[in-house]
Amino acid sequence: MKSLLFLTAVFAGALTAAGCGGVLDRQWRLSFPESPESWSVLPGEPSWHIEWLSPDGVWAQAEKRPGDDPALDLSETWSAPVIAWPYIPGTPLQRGSLKPAGAIHPHDVQGGHLRLSWQGGVEALLYREMSRQERGDTYRGPQYFDWPRFRSLFAEPDTEPDTEEDSQDTLLDQEIRSDPWDADWKSAAEKIVKSGFDRRRIKLKEKKEIAVPAPIGPWFSASPFAPELAFGKGDVPVFPLGREIDIWFSAEGILKADEESWIFLPW
């Protein structure tokens, strides 16, 4: 698995050796994913804060407001991530509150556009985390990672593998496939860059079920993959919370909470 997920290093090295000259680039229009049904309770149409790796290797930023159609300069020489953070201007739901959509160029090019997806947001953020790690082995950088192969690990298998050894190269744990944002991607990035890829290094964040005296909701997670939380009249809502602040939102407002504290902010 380690060699397979960095196999693209061979081809990237071949391009360099062939003398491709300077970095090639072109502009790409973005295709955004369908909004989650939960967004129907949000008090307004989202804007997007977009981050991407430019052809000169520097992270660039842009804003997309309703009606905008931004075009990004992306390298044609190596893979490059695009991360798009949705937010609602003028509300507590600011940049970074909701989980991002994203894409890895050129793997997500479709019909002349770069197609962003919610799954692509996980991959693009992992790319960024890997790029922030110090590495002695040049070919363990994210530009050489086999992103299509990594993406295939989230697919539901046709049949369950017979043994743990058989499953190592075929799928991630069910909990992570159900909601990839429950995984600790910063820790995973450190381990991938340091020691190579092994799916068993991708671990769930530790969380506890904690009662919070907030409105009964229903509540929706910042992750587009997570199911809603519904409670009955008179119930005290219970949320899965850990050491990091999680965001939940409802028709009444948003909840920012970790395992030790919380705050409810009405719209």
C-alpha cells in the first residue's frame, strides 16, 4: 500500500526529467456541489472562501459570493488542491464553521470545469496538512500521492473481505467511510509523510456523548455526511463532543461546543 499510494512519484519524476520547462498553468472554472438538505434552515445563501495552491507553489485565496463565477490558475504540471469553505455573511456561521468542499486537480476535472465535492474537501484538506509537514523523502509530498487510489478506500465494498489482511488495501473503517470528518486528518498527515501510507494510521477522533441544555432542534452537523440529531419535547439534547470545538446548527441558531464548554448563538 505504501508504494502504491506514492506510485505517481515515478511519473512526476519522469515529467521533470523530460524537460517540460517552466510550470504550465491554465484557468479553471469551478463546479460546486449540491447543497445539503440541512442548509434549508440557514438564514441566507452561502458565500465561499476559496483556497488553492497556485502554479508558483503559494496558497492563494478568493471569495465567491452568490452570482460570482471565479476562475483559478492551477498548475498543469503537478496535482493541486482547491478548498472551498461555505459561510453565511453577517451571521455566527463564519469561515471555517462548516466543513469544506474541495477538489484535487487534475483528478476532478469534468466537462471543462473543476468539480468540487464534499468528499473532495476531505482530500484537499489532507493535501494541505501533508504539505505542512517536514519531510526528508521528497516523494512523500502530497503532489506525488496517489489521490484516486486513496479515494477508492472510501467506496463501499461489494463484499466484506475475508481477513484483516485482505481489507488493508481495500477500505477504511466503516465509521470513517460514513463521516470522514470524524477522522483525525492532521495526525494522519504527519504519519503518512513520516512513514508512508497505511489505512490503519487513520484514527477516529475521541468523542463523548454530552448533554447540552440547548433548544431541541433538530440539529445539523457542520459535516455534510453526518445525520441530523432529533430530540423530543422536554429532552435535553445530547451531542458527540471531543477536545476540538464542533459546530452544530438549527433553525434557531448555532452551537459551538467541546467536551468541556459550549455556547449557543441565535441567528
